[in-house]
Amino acid sequence: MTNTENGTLYTGVTNDLVRRVYEHKNKLIDGFTKKYDLTKLVYYEIYDDIETAIIREKQLKGGSRKRKLDLINKFNKQWEDLYEKII
């Protein structure tokens, strides 16, 4: 999640991406995304099991900002909000 191209980034894990992005967009849960107005889904990965997803989340969170930006730019060069594409 982000607010603008090359802006603040948030990485998280969920078992329901559509629901979770909706919560972020509508600021239903207090926290980092609400504080920094992160309402734009610009990158996501889907896994079949939560254990693998959590391992990947930790890899992404532990990686550099440049690596995260490179992933987004490769996946979504225009930094468009992908929410409409997943619902």
C-alpha cells in the first residue's frame, strides 16, 4: 500500500486481500496505513498457505526500499491502484 508514487510504503499479510484493502482505503483500522493515508494498492503476491506468505512478508519487510520500488515498478510501472482489478 502507498499514498503516492515513490511515497511511503506498507507491507502486510492477509487471508483476504479484497477485505483488507477495503479496510485500508476506508481507514477502518487505526495504525500505520491510516496515519500515513496509505490507500493505494500498487503491488501484491498471492500464496496458497499462510506460512509461505508470512515468510515472504518478512523477506520484503527486511529488504531495502530500492528492492521494494523495483518490485513495484516491474509489476505495476504506472503505480496505478490495483484494487479495482482484484474485486
